[in-house]
Amino acid sequence: MRWRLLVLAVVLLAFAGFLALHFGGWLNFHALKSHHSDLQAWVLTWPLFAHAGFFLVFVVATTLSIPVATLLTLLAGSVFGFWQALLLVSFASSAGATGAMLLSRYFLRESVERRWPRWVSVINGGLEKDGAFYLFALRLAPTPPFFVVNLLMGLTRVPAWRFFIISQIGMLPLDVVFVNAGRALATLNSPEDVLDAGTLGVLALAALLPLLLRWMMRSRVRVPA
């Protein structure tokens, strides 16, 4: 019981910190663009601290389901360079997603079921039918939102290690898109500019591949030798 109270206290403290940053005008796209040169200079001056700090902030933010992953991914691409940013974002987003899933599993079950009852039913049905292939498809798809998938998966029995690995692989294409877009931050007017109709279409088609593979495997099993 004590460890639950301790975790809850840490979560509330971290959430209060992000609220302070938000209302202080730091956690928005326009603030990111206006302070971009300062952040880039800070990374060049304190590279180790900047990389570690970014990783920690990303993990905490995604664990708390604060919708700033897109913003932070664009920031990483603009100040760290493509490969360093992709490495940071890929592992931080997967670690944070797993943290959010575990928080949902042990603390938020009732509230998540009440907030998204339709998605709970859909995802449980999909997992029963297609297992890990279904989670992989959800990670590739642009909808439902990243943080909703994390919270809903906390209501399932999927092991944390499997969730982490599938999330790591499944979120990689979208990470590549946003990290690469971050390199052209000055030309963007909003994060929505990154996901045009063509990009969304490609991601939607990619999300069908795991389920198609699952169907092909089942069909192969049914064919007599």
C-alpha cells in the first residue's frame, strides 16, 4: 500500500511540474520555435546533460499521458540531428508508453474503462483474435491516439516486456516521420503540417500489414499438405 502512495505522490508532483511549464508558455509549438536557437546552443554546450534531460522528460511526459510526444519529437529532430534524435525518441517513447500502460493497469483501470468503453471492447476483441499482431497494427496506425493505446493496454494481460518490444518496432515509422520533420522546424506552422493526407494514407496501409500477415499465416495452416 505504501509503494502505491509513493508512486501516486511522484506522479502528482511530476504532473504539477508539467502543468507549470504549460501555463508558463513553454510547452507549445510557438515557444519551441521561438526558443529553438537557445535550445540548440544549450545542447552544444552541455551535450550529455541535454541528452539525458530530454530522455527523462520524454519518458515522464509519456508515462503521465501528457500529449507532448509530437512536440518533443520535433524538438529532438531539430536540435540533436536525425540519428541521435531517433535513438532517443524511440527508446524514450517505448519506455514511457510502458510506464503509462503499467500505471493504467495498477491505478487507473476503472477510470479508463469508464472514459473509453468502446475502445476497451474493440481492443480486447482484437487481442483475443490476433494477439501481438493487433497491438503491432495499433502502433503503426495514426489512430487511436498514442496515449489512449497505452492506457487501454493496461486493461489487458499483455506482458510489459512484449508491450515494450512491439511498441518499439511499431512506433518507429512515425518516429522517423516526425524526427525528420523536426529538421525543417522553421518551415512548419504547426505539428499537424507533418501528417498530410499522403503520409496518413501510407501509415494507415502500413497498419494493415501485421493483420494481413496474420491472415496469411492462418490461411497457410488451413491448407492441407
